[in-house]
Amino acid sequence: MKKEEMVGVYPFMRVALREYFHRGTSIESFLDSNEANLKQSVEQLSRIMNGEEITFSTDPEDRVVDYIITKIVLTYIRDYFISARYAIKERNALYENLKRENDPKTLKLVSQELNVDVEKQGENYLIPISPFLKNAVVFNDRELKLCNQVLKDGNVVASQNVLAKILREAFYRKYMQEVNEVVEFPQEVDKMLKPWVGGIISKGQEIRQERANLGPLNERSFPPCLAEIIDQMKKGANVSHAGRFFLVTFLHRIGLPNDEILKYFGKVPDFAEKITKYQIEHITGSGRGREYSVPSCQTLGSLGLCYKERDPLCASGKVSHPLGFYRTRNLGNRSVSKGSSVDGVDNPRNPKK
Ligand code: SF4
């Protein structure tokens, strides 16, 4: 693959950055000469914050410039919640491209860029165990479990799809670390960006404010009714439609993006990603249509989904809504689930005002 094509598909490659930031090119002059892309990046971020779908530019040059500018904007805003929403979109696009990538050299270069050293072996790729484990943290993904891997000389013998999943996570971690680092922007850049980012920051604050009342994301504070559904799903049992509906509304309400909610469905016997994705989008509203509310304890009880006898708080009769249970438990136990890739979602760094 030619360099220009490669950076259009994988815009995070350092070689792309070098192309645009020659010696003497400042962030200010870069932004100044690409104002249309700045506008486009800000619009994309606003759409993401409103739960709308976005598509990345198919023009290689625009794709790279949009990517760089969005990264500058997110580093400037430095808000974990906002950058996580964008990083998930990039991560998913990367996965789709890596699955289809038919040039092993490009796959190797992308892997190196993401600090995962791979070697091609026949149809497969050898991934050292350490980066494999570090990035195989996706909830409920059977394909990534170490017990399902073939090991050889300290490496995992991975299919291209497994490699794509590992690189997808490696990208996400690296990106989130980079955009959340403290960077002092020159005053001119500050002046330039401030008028563009106000709307995005306010939307982030609005969503956070709404969720702050529920405390940080914490699976250990889930009510017994929800824990039972998750447990059933993990065992591969067929959970009722009402149970799935409850799960989606609840996880959405406490701040999980749709892609994270989808991971809870990985083990259900009739799992079909496309259909499940569609159902999740429908239930959560996703920018259009109705956003369904979380059912009350009374409704869950009438559906046979209440397990109040399993917890003294529920058994006391003082809980009338699963979110009430979550809020009560969570605010008394503020630790965040380590397994979640959106942990910290309610604890972003303070964006620049
Ligand atoms: S009382 Fe409410 S929160 Fe508790 S298990 Fe029943 S439905 Fe869930």
C-alpha cells in the first residue's frame, strides 16, 4: 500500500503527522490554514455528543487533517467523557479496516505504531503474550480469552480478526492516554479554539451533570435484578426480551455508550451483532426518536424479574426503582469498576473554561 493511501486509512500513523508538521509548522498556522477541517471536526464532535452517527471522510487528505485537528481539539478540551466517545468511533473504524487489510506489511507497520510487535506466520500472526493480555480486555469476548488461544514460544497464534481486535484496543488505550495528557497551548491557539469548543464542552457538562446524581460507573452497585440478567447472559442463557430491554435502558442511563452496552450481549445464544446493535440504538434513542426509560421495580416485579429477597435494601421495601438502588449503593461506595473501559466517565478532568 502506498504511503498516501495508508495514512488515509490509518491516520494515526506518525508518518502522517510528519507529512503535515514540517519543521517550523506551528499548531496555530496548521489550524489557520485548515479552517474548513476545523469546522468539520467540531461538527463531528457535536454530532457524537448528541448521540448521532458519523462517517469519516473518504478523501485521504481530509481524513488525516480531520483526524489531527480533532486530536488537537480533544487535547485542548481534555475531557475524558468527550474523548472516549470519539475514540470509540475511531476504534471501531480501525477494526473494520484491519479486518479487511490484505497487506501484511501494512498490518505490521500499524502494529508497530501501536506498540504491538507481530510476526506473520502462514495465515496467522504471532503476538507476544504480554501485549495480547494487556489488550484482550473486552467484556464477554470468547474469541479473546487466553484459554481459547493457541500458544507458541511465548506468543499467541492469532487470526487476523483476533489481531484486529487487539490492535483496536491498543489504539483506544493509546489515544485516550494521549488526548488526556496535560498540554499547555500557546495563547494564540487558545484564542483560536475557544470559540469553537464551547458547545461541545457544555454538552459534555450537561450529560455529566445529569449522570453525576448516580455516581461513577460501578458494576458492584448493580441491583440484584440486573445482576441476575447479566449472570444469565454470561452463562449463555436465553434472557427474555423484557430482561434485555431493562438491561439496555439501565446501562444507557448510567452512562455506557452503545458500543459498550453491546458487549454485554456477546454470549447470548441468538446474538447477532447487527440486530442487537439496531435494537440498542432503538431503545436508547441514539439521537433520533424516543429514549426509553428504565422500568420501575413494580414493572419488573410484574414481569418476574425482581429478586428483592437477595438484598436487604430491596427486601426492606424502601426501593421503588432500580436506579434508586444504584444511586444509594453507589454513593456509599465510590470505587469504579476496573474492568470497564469507560471507567472515570463521571470523573473527567476539568475542561478549560
Ligand atoms: S426491588 Fe427493585 S431494584 Fe431490587 S431487585 Fe427488585 S426490581 Fe430490582
